[in-house]
Amino acid sequence: MGDRKAARDSEFQSFVIGRWPRLLRTAFLLTGEQHAAEDLVQSTLEQVFVAWRKVGSADDPEAYVRRVMINAHARKHRRRLREFLAPKDDSGFLREVADTGDRIAQAEDRGALLQALAQLPPRQREAVVLRYWEDLTETQTAEAMGCSVGAVKSNAAKGIAKLRAIPGLAEMVTQGGRSR
């Protein structure tokens, strides 16, 4: 029995080490603040650890964990806790270091992206983050958000339309596209 528990603990530890950067990036894009993102990932992993036997044997453990994280974030938002998506003065905060190959890191002004995401309602923000930053399919996004594919399409389309309507963001993307 001890060997099985040790093997399960080791499997969970390997999962966390391998997925931590991606989970933290997703949480950061959802919450907009490094500390809130770390708290969200930590509380998610606490829940997942308790059920790791079930989660670890699932077809896609990462999708399961992502769903738990989205639900935890949604519960927090429903409680009307204030999120600080784009602090006015972030000079005291450490910047998130993006993974190599992370498309958001290619932007010249990460702050503009966070401010743009902060303007989106939570469901639109979730749809945009999961579809375009996490590069999930519509079906995977629907599973993570606990909604229909049609709701994902609608929320993502509305979110992208709102992002495109932000003049500074549109100019930054256009300038970035010409210079690369």
C-alpha cells in the first residue's frame, strides 16, 4: 500500500512540475495578478491532489485540472471579489516571465494586453484565454468552461470584437506585425 501511495505521489509531483508554467500562465491571464494566479493554481492543485487517483487515470488529466481551475476562478468571481487585472502602478510587482515560444511574450507591451483583457467580462476573458492563448479547441474550451460549444463561440467572438475595438491594442498588433 505504501508503494502505491508513493508512486501516486511521485506521479502527481511529475505532473505538477511539467504543467506548472502553463497552469500559472493560464491563471495569470484569468486573474491578471501574479499572486492571485499563484493562489488559484495552488488551491486547484490542492483539490486535484485529494482526487489524484481519479484524475491521474483520466484520459486527459490536464483538461481535468484546467476545468477545476476555471471553476475555482468562476466561484471567486461570483462572490464579487475584486480582481486587480491591471494595477495602475505595478513598479513593485515582479513581471511574469513567459515561456519560450509563448505568443503573448511577443507583444511589445504586455501591460496593454492585460488592460485589454481586464475590460472583458469574465466568461469572454475565459473563452479568449483558453481558445487563443492556451490554443484549445472549441470543444476543449467548452469542457473547461462547463458550457456549450456555441457559448464558447459566442463569448470568444464577442471578446475578440471588444479587443479589436481598443485603438491602442489594435495599433500595437499592427505595428508588431509589420516589424516582424
